[in-house]
Amino acid sequence: MKFCIIGSGPTGLGAAHRLAELGVGDFRVYERETQVGGLAASVRDGRGFTWDCAVHVAHSHYHAFDRMLTAALPDGYYTLERRAWVRLHGVDVPYPLQYNLRHLPPDIRAACVAGLREKDRRPVLESPPTNFREWIERGFGRGIAEHFMLPYNRKQWTVPAGEMSWQWIGDRVPTVDTARVLRHIEEQRDDVTWGPNATFQFPKEGGTGAIWKAVAARLPAGAVQLQREVVGIDPRAKAIRFADGGSERYEHLISTMPLPILARLTGLDAVAQRAAQLRHTRVYVMGVALDHPIPEALRDKTWIYCAGAESNFYRLTPFSMFSPAHTPDNARYCSLLCEISVPAGETRSPADLRAATFAGLVRGGFLAQVPEDTHTHLFDAAYGYPIPTPGRDRILGEVLPSLEAFQIFSRGRFGGWKYEVSNMDHSFMQGVEVIDRILAGTPERTLPTPDVVNAGKR
Ligand SMILES: Cc1cc2nc3c(=O)[nH]c(=O)nc-3n(C[C@H](O)[C@H](O)[C@H](O)COP(=O)(O)OP(=O)(O)OC[C@H]3O[C@@H](n4cnc5c(N)ncnc54)[C@H](O)[C@@H]3O)c2cc1C
């Protein structure tokens, strides 16, 4: 094969889509699972509930990605309005928290405002922050940092913000204009318009995974081979070995598996040791199917960020509100997605996760009770979030070129390991761009210059 692609998530399918578009037939996608989509896949379980691995909002930075979405599922999307909330100290505050402080209890609100005033008194010409914690404290003030930003980020990333870099932030975290905050408190006004995905599209049926099934279905027959796990790579012979005993030669290898695993499989020891220093989280997504319609308090919410210790999840999504097709009958059932981060390498048993999630739903005040026999669906992403650590770019700057010297191109959420360009649109385009680079020498944009692609739609 001229091109072998490992993995049929958005990155692998982006590469395959581009090859097919250019009329190159000499490629295969090898996927170890029984379906395509990777972390963006969805499943319909035996009881008729559809589940995503966490809610996937298709926010696009690229016209080419928009075109792909439309072509994949013509007429297949609902346009939803983002109604994100923050659950803090027992109250729901519209997202972004900093522009809606009026909802907080008076003492917490006063602490947040005092922190904002204090941060505004700092000298303008300070040296740049050295880590994410400093970035948060300088940008949001001590009050918002201590009440929300630091505990929430600790819960989601599993590591202290002081161990993370801040350069990845770009358009992901809304910064603060103190005058606007104070105006909103005074006028008792909410401001929920910030951010790039105020409205978003979601597949009418089949969850997010329906997009990727449709993309794969448009590829030439036989281009995607399921249940073919790559277990060995010989970079000098340019050959891959499969768990089923088969093998294949390639000219160019595009890998979307986690970079440390790829590096290990190549047997390039120095590269593997360096790649092993990259850090990540594990994410469990507990789907909870309830035998009653969606509770009134969750009806007007697309998702809720949960910073407090009363719940084990950092985000709760009333998933059945995204599409009536997510349950067998929305008048009778509803479904929730609860995302739980744990440090990489640690595991939790399904029984413990169930118990902790049920308790969190009740303690957090989301549900009055969760019956013991409630139907659940658990998704375990051993690689959930690639952590932006201060040393990350140096490691990537050594590891990726070392592999490319052997025509091995590692791309995607865990192939490229850059959180700031690891959503579905970025991943798909990393696949597209690497093919254009190999075939036409066109420089890639997404992986080398995240700030540029995130600055506006291209
Ligand atoms: C909790 C969570 C929330 C998210 N929310 C959003 C969101 O709101 N919006 C958004 O756009 N994106 C979101 N994402 C990101 C989105 O899921 C990723 O952008 C996307 O799935 C990454 O695609 P990928 O192809 O790079 O990797 P993956 O999806 O991880 O695909 C890699 C594929 O490689 C396969 N593979 C691995 N090893 C082998 C092997 N040895 N042999 C063969 N196959 C192999 C895997 O089975 C998998 O199918 C979220 C992700 C998570 C985890």
C-alpha cells in the first residue's frame, strides 16, 4: 500500500477522505474496533439508547470541515443553542461564570469581585505567566480562581494547574473584562453569548458517530478494515504487523494511535522513552438511562460544568435533549452523560463508578434519587485528554520528526498530542493536511500553528 492509516477516528478518516477526494486508491485504514469513529463514535445499546463518548459539539474552524459535515449527513442535523451552566455552591450560574456572577451567593460574589479589582491593579507590563495557575490568577483574580477555575480544572485535568502550560488556551477559555462583569451585576443582566459555539449542529439520529459512519461509507469499498489491530511496526522495512498474524508494507504510514504507544511499537527506544514523558488523563463516561422524562431543572441546559466535590463528574449533559432519537421514547425516558476524569494509569471499577455517579447526581441536587436498578452504559477512554504540560512542545519537536524520518506521520488528538487542536474538526483536518503535505508539499497548518487555525475560520 502507498498509504497505511492506523485508526478510523476523525483523523484517520480525514486522511482517507482526502486521498479518495484526490483519486488516490492505493490506501487502507486499519481499525482495531468493530466500528469507525474512535472517541467520536456512538453506540446504540440493546435497550435502544444511543450514547456518545461525552457530548461532542461540532464547532468548526474550517470551511472544508463544514462542507464535509453537510455532505456526510444532508438534512441530518438539529441546530441547537448552547445553554451551558456552571453548578457552584449549590446554584446554577449561566456560562461563562465570570459574566454572570450575580447568580452566586453574596459572599462568594463579593470575593470574586474583590479578586477582579485586585487583578486590575497589577502592573500592565508584567512578565508572562509561567504556568496555567498563574494565568488563571492574573486573568480572573483570586476569587474566581479559588471558587471555580482552579477546582474545576483540577477535576477535569487531574493535575494541579501549576503543572500545566497556558499557551494552549487560545479561544477556549473566556477571559475577563471587569467593567463588563460589574455592569452585568448592577443591571442584573445575564450574558451567555461568549464563545465560538453559541449554536451548534448535532446529528438527528445515531449520535456524533453517525457523522463518521457516513464519512467512512463514502470511501471506496474495502478501504476501511475493522478489527485489524496493529501490534508491530518495522520502520526500516516499512511494514506493519497485525494481531491476526497478517502484515502489510507501506510507503507512508499515518498513525492516529496514542503517540507513546506508536513510538513503542516502532522499537525506536530513544524515541519511545521521550514520548513516554507525555501526560494524559483517563476519562470515564457514565451514561445514565432514567425511567422518567427529563427533570424540569435540566430541560433548559445543554451541559453543566460541575466544579464541586459533591459530584465525581466534571460535566453533566442531559443527552436526550440533543435528539429524541437518543432514547426509545423521550416522553417516558431520559438519558444523561456524566464525564469523570481520573489520572492516567489509574482505573475505577464499573460498580464504584456507578455508585459514585448516582451519589453525585443526588448530592449535586440534579435528581431526587437514582434507583439501584437504573440502566447505565460505561465508556472508558484510557486516553481522554492530552495534558498541555510545559515540556510538551519540546518532546513533540523531537519525537514527531524522528518518526517522520521513517515516513511515519503521527497525527490527531493523541497522535499529535496538542489539546488545543484535538477536537473533531482539527483532527479531521490534521488528516487532510498531512496527505496534502506528503503528496503536494503543502505545509500543514493545524498541528504546527494552532493559534493561526483557532484565530478564525479558514
Ligand atoms: C471526553 C471527550 C469530549 C470531547 N468533546 C468533543 C467536542 O465537544 N467536540 C469535538 O469536536 N471533539 C470532542 N472530543 C474530541 C474528539 O473525540 C476527537 O477530536 C477525535 O475523536 C480525535 O480523533 P482521532 O482520529 O485523532 O483519534 P481517536 O478518535 O482516538 O481515533 C483513533 C482510532 O485509532 C484506533 N486505534 C488505536 N490503536 C490502534 C491499533 N493499534 N490498531 C488499529 N487501530 C487502532 C482506535 O480504536 C480509534 O478508533 C472529545 C473527546 C473526549 C475524550
